[in-house]
Amino acid sequence: MKKYSSLKEIQTLISQKQLTLTDLLAYYFKQIKENEHLNAFNEVFFYSAEAQAKAVQQKIENGTAGKLAGMVIGIKDNICYKDHVVTASSKMLDGFVSPYSSTVVQRLLQEDAVIIGRLNCDEFAMGGSNETSYFGAAKNAANPELVPGGSSGGSAVAVQADMCLAALGTDTGGSVRQPAAFCGQVGLKPTYGRISRYGVIAYASSFDQVGPITSSVEDAAILLQVLAGADENDSTVSPLAVPDYPSLLEKKEKQKIAVLKETIESDALDPEIKLAILKSIEALKADGHTVEYVSFDLLDYLVPAYYILTTAEASSNLSRYDGVHYGHRNTEAKSLTELYKLSRAEGFGEEVKRRILLGTFVLSAGYYDAYYQKAQQVRRLIREKMDNLFIDYDLVLSPVAPTPAFKIGDHVQDALVMYMADIFTVLPSLSGNPAIALPLGNNSEGLPLSIQFTAKHFEEDKLLAFSQAFLLS
């Protein structure tokens, strides 16, 4: 069987009685088995997925199926699904069964998606290569010696290797877009507050955002329409009406695009990525879009501000894992203080510990003003600069990552090098803008290349329509 390219194709085949959901699920189970070496799944939901598939197939035959009937989707292992294990790929939560479902899972199920399993990720979504997972690194299907990106590496590989049609990841500083780029997929980070975070294990609450990884822009639009919208369980979600994103994909408008000059001229940018982006810029101009280079002089402040703020929030969010309420508990502690220390020391991996320590430091007395408050001021300046940029431009163009996928083990011991790999993705995260990673073909070694576009707040409709036209041109 060939790879299914979109939900539309699957739904057409089902309507023509050439395919059933149970056949489709069996196909994906086979793909998962054949690609076990990629370590994309922490768990496959064989029984619940089969039960779902049978129930949805009956709905299809009755004519009562939802928008996502025919979509087999994986979820990142930090998204809660009632009566299923969720671990955030950490020893701290190994074996923890969620007592409730996240809003995004509820909305998937309401529209009759079939959830096939939970996907490998960096521990508590902290990492850019999927190497910090308690379950071991996921591997890039283009070359299993390479990382798939992170933290949503398993989600990107599962779609790349045709183990499910689509996957959900979470994006804090690029954790949907960067793995999508490394694996040649479409990765969308919506506007902060567009999708509910209820039931998503928190890393940095003012940054985290659920986003889809798909093979097509159309599937990303369909998923966004289903997942977006107000939620009484999450006060940070926007009450704005949700547009019919799929119906707006055909809207073809000439855009005014700003290219962030410093990102293209950066010494860190791989020459083949730069060449591919420059060719895209010329193609956009030839297609009638206005493309202009603009300076963004805050580039050097992005990564420091991002890591100060996110580690501070992580330090606070992860304080709940104390060995008392739930999660890993040391059984030999002789006092409450020892229980806290030993449980946390054993339950958390090295990268998570590093970020907790850094976050606790920047929030501590005497350093709060010097670091955390300053980083918040920088974040505000970044937000204002982006808002001003979007007065004159419709979209902002930049790379996704400085390099293609790198070898497993190359950077994991050098935290600074790993953090600097986020230099191009953290900008939309700091400003809260929607951004998308789009595939740009492969380099001379056959590795996926990618490009990033950012739009105004809540203009995902424009971003998706442009992306559709861009990939089809």
C-alpha cells in the first residue's frame, strides 16, 4: 500500500468503499512494527484504537461521522488521555495513568479521530533533539543515525515514516517546527492562546502551545479548526471565533513579506539551507509577492531571554513532582526532606535538573531583578518590534533551524550549542505569533530542508492559505 497523503484522500477511499478504518489501522500498526527501530512511540494504543476504529466505521456507515473520521493520529507523550498512561518521557511519571483527557484529546475524539498511541519526546518537552527522553532517543527516518529534532521528535518521525497520518506536538520554543523541519513535514505553532493547554503537562505556561505535525497544509488547517477555540478550563485561551480554515485555503493573495536579514546572513546558517531559502525568495518575487529585507537587531537577545523565562516557569511548574502526590517516589527516605530530594534526584533527567536549577537561580532573591525581570522587559521589546513589523508586512520569513538534522550524540553534552539551535524558532514563541515550518526539499545528503513563515496574531488563515500556495507553486 502507498502512503496516504491526506485526510481527504482517506475519506474519499472510505466513501468509495475501497478502504475501512479497521484496514487503515491495521496498515498503520504494520508500519509501526516495521519502524520500531526509530523509537517514535512510547506506547501503541492497540485496544482502544481498534475499539475507536470500529465505532467510527459504524458512524461512517450511518452517515453520522465527524470531520476527522478517517484520521489516525498520534499524540505527544505530554498530552493527557483518560485511562491511558502519560509520562512526558520521564522516569518521574513512569506508569502514571491520566484520570482525565486534555481538551485537545476530547476535541479529537468528538470529531471521530482515532488516537493510535503516545509519541516519544524530550523529557518534559525540554530539549531540541529528543535525546533527553527516559525511553531513549527517537531516530530520524531519513537516516537513523540522526536526531529527528525535539522536543516533539517522536511526533515528527511518526508522520515522516508513515506510522500515522498526523500527530500532535507541543511547541514552547520551536518544538513542533524544528522536528517538522528535520523530518520534512509541515509543523504549525498557532498563536499563543488559540488552542487550549488544559491537560497538557506544563513546561513553560506562557509559551506552551499545542500544534499539529502533518504531511499537508490542508490537514494542519483541518486539525487547527477542530482544536482551536475557547475552553472554560483554560483562561488563557482566546474567545475569538474560529475561522473555517480549510475553506480559506484557496484564498490566493499577494503578500508583503519581510525577510529577517540577520537570520539569512548568520554565520551559523548552513550554506545549503541559505541557498534553498534564497531560491524561494526569488520564486516568491517571481510569483508577484513583495519581498523585502528588514533588520531585526534583537536577534542576539532571543535565546538568553527565552531560556531565562522558560526555565523560571519550568522551575515553578515542576515543583509539584515531589514524590508525595504522584510520580516517582524513593522508598528508602528517612525524612520528608530526604523524600523530596531523593525522589526528584532519581525521577528527573540531567537536562530537566539543569533547567530547574537555572530557573530557580534566576527567580531567587538578589537575581530576580537582574535576570528574570530584564528578560521580561526584553520579551516586551520583542513583542513590540514584531507588532510594528506587522504594520507594514503580512508575513515574516526566516530559517527554522541553522542546520539540517545532526548526529545523535553530537550536541547532547554541550547545552549551549543545543540551546543556540533554537535561535530562529524562539522569536515567534517570545512574541506569541503563529508560525509554520514548511519543507524545502532535501540537501545533497538527502536530508530535509525547511523554511519558516510567521504571521500576525490570530491570522492563521492567511498563514495557512499562503503556505498551501507556496508548497503547490
